[in-house]
Amino acid sequence: MSAIHGANELPVSAPQERGDAARNRLLLLDAARMLIAERGADAVSMDDIAAAAGVGKGTLFRRFGSRAGLMMVLLDEDERAIQQAFLFGPAPLGPEAPPLQRLLAFGRERLRFVQTHRDLLLDANRDPDSRYSAPFAVMHTHIRVLLQAAGSTGDLDAQADALLALLDADYVSRQLLERGRSLDTLGDAWDSVARKLCGT
Amino acid sequence: MSAIHGANELPVSAPQERGDAARNRLLLLDAARMLIAERGADAVSMDDIAAAAGVGKGTLFRRFGSRAGLMMVLLDEDERAIQQAFLFGPAPLGPEAPPLQRLLAFGRERLRFVQTHRDLLLDANRDPDSRYSAPFAVMHTHIRVLLQAAGSTGDLDAQADALLALLDADYVSRQLLERGRSLDTLGDAWDSVARKLCGT
């Protein structure tokens, strides 16, 4: 996923125009988030989003290019927020907690993230390039570092890949919808495998 | 993947006709296998297969419906052969070997299978129904049973899922082609995670 530049990094334009653009961007993203949370991504059209934000549809397309473009921005912003939380946030996700506790908290937090962003992540999974994009690499490194700090030995890359597979959107979605499992039991399962790999 | 009926289960027809149909089926499958092994599935056309088998293209389509149909039959037959080997074959894959040894042998055998059938398995992965079809369920159960017999405790389903992820065609393909890893190092990685889960 490419970096999304903030409104203040746009090319030269009058201050007022930049302010409007930034405000419209936030209005549109908030409206999209709210509608998706209410109805699921599939049931939300660009018309709905423009109307809910009180912004013209032309502005919506100028700002995000396409529906897919808007969805990528939403996912990208939330991926950044979760990264911020597990790299720099408070315990138990962040660096003040002991490594095994952080690892277990990361699994449960990511499962919640996958449930919330299921539709967008499933779309992203259809394309190997976006499936294995920057967030995937950051999560792999994070898990690998925590495994090592928690005292795991052996092939830590393979262990991180195996653990990450339990947080994959297709896998989680199938467990929730077809196997009737809950987010809590999937969290317990991640917990069990992670503890096993750390030898506790 | 649906069960493929042998030629002798075809509807009523003259014995000679049945014999010809069975012979043509084998000729066509052998020719397809040989050409795919030589050139990769993408470079093999239905014309090539009919010509190599010395059989008319009409017969080829009558027998398998479509190129996709033929590919499914090839994969299905090879899936059955590998299942036969790990369920009932000789050690180290089969039941005469101790469970951990069988588990380690299974990982390496499946990695070879994935490399050989990469194109067909990657195609199958694009469709969640064929991704999680019968062979996937059989492998999951096999790994789960071996983990238990080898003394693993905890959530064995999650452990089996995590191990299976390391044998997934997309994952293996990416490790081989983009990460420059070899089948041997992937086998060592599987080995390391499997041993870890069994506590050895």
C-alpha cells in the first residue's frame, strides 16, 4: 500500500483551497467509515458517501480517484493507527509490556482489526501484491522481534509466518463464518500457538 | 474437488468402446503431465496435448470438458496419490514410522508436491472453495493426528492450520521466487516449527 500524503503536502495552492480540501477529505473519510460500520462495505456506494458527507460526488472522485482508491486510503489509515499502537502505544500492545504479553495482545488486537476491516482485507487478499504489502512486512518483523525477545529459538521467520497465517483475513473470515468460531476462541487459539512457540 | 470416476464406471457402452475411452484417457493424461513437466502449465495448449497423445482434439474435449477440467483431473489424481502415500504408504511418510518422523516427512513431501503442481495449485487458490477443498481437509486432519500422536498439547487445530500455512502454494511460491529460498530451506523451516510444536 502506498504512503498517503496529508493535505498539507499537496502541490502549491491557495491556503483557503488547501483548508477546504483537507476538511472535505476528513468529512468524506468519516462518512465512509460510519456508513461501512453501519452496513458493511459492499452496501455503501460513492453516492451514499458524498451525500452523508454533504460534499459533491465530483469532489469525492477528485479526492480519491475511485471507490477502490477511497477504500485503500481507509484501510491504509487504519493500518497506520494499529501499527502506531503496537510499536509505540501503551501496554499491553506497546513497548512497556513484556514481549510475550505484547505478542498475545497483538494477536487479539489484529483479530479485531481483521473483523472490522474484513471486506477491505478480503479484497486486498485477491491481489498478492497488496496481500504482502507494507503492513504485512511490518507485522512479520514485529512478531519475529517479539518471538526472539520472548525467548523463542529455531527458525523465527517461519514461526512468524505460521503465526501470521492465523490472522489472515481469508482464514479468520472462514473460521468466523463457516466454522462458527468466535473472535475470542480465535484469540485463544493464537495465544496457544504463540505460547507454544515461546516454550511457555 | 469432485471424485473422478474410473473409465470402468462409465455408463453402459460396448466393451471395446470402454477400452478405447480408458486408453485415450490415460494417453491424454500422460501427455498432459509430460508437457506440463517440460514447459509449465501455462505454455501447454489443448492442441499440444491432443497432438502429443496422438488423439483428436474433439476426443480431448469430450473426455475432460475444458482445459480447466483436464487440469482439475490431473491435480485430483496426484492429490490422491500423495494421500495414499502419507496415509498407507511406506515409512517415513506412512504409518510404520513414528509420528514426528511422519510429520517431518509429510512437510517435505508436500513442499515437493507444491513445487511440481505450482501453477495448478495457484489457480485453485484463487477460489476459496477449491482452496479449502477435500485435500486441504485431509491434510489438516493428518497433521492434527500426527501432532497429537507426537505428544503436542494445546490447540491442535490452530497448530495444524499454522503448519499448513507454510505449505500453501502462494506462500511457497513467494518464498521460492521472490525470496530466493530453496525447497530444502523451506523443508528445514517446516521441520523447525513442527518440532517446536511437538516440544522436541
